[in-house]
Amino acid sequence: MNGASASPYKSGVFYDTMAIQTPIAPSRREWEREEITSWRIECLEAAGYDAEASIVIALDRDVDLHRAVSLLERGCPPDLALQILF
């Protein structure tokens, strides 16, 4: 066997190139979770949280989104709201 061979079988090891190139679609549950997280981030940014705080809050499902937004609506500064929420 010469080095120019295009065979996926080399030196007694089979290399499966298809497995690397095949994308795996996320499950419906994963997709829904990503959509909900994106929506939560948008709501939090619209309320006045910066991008980083919005992501942190959105990813923590124990934090009530309505409470987080309500704190800012009632005049609470975002830094203090984060301390209250966490």
C-alpha cells in the first residue's frame, strides 16, 4: 500500500470520516430551551439589564423573570437587582 492511497483503512485502523462531518440536530427539547433562553435575554435587556447580566439571569431557571424585570421597573439599579436575585 502506498502513501497516496485514498483508502480510509490505514495501518490497521479504520478512520470513519463521515462521523466527523455529519451534523447532529439538536433535540426538540434542546431547541425549545434555547428559544426560551433567547426570549428571556431579550426581555431582560429590554428591561435595562446589560448583556452579561441578562445572560446570567436568563440561564438560571430558578430566577423569576417577572421579578427580575419588576425590580428595574420599580427603580432598582441593575447591580442591586442582581444582588437581590442571587
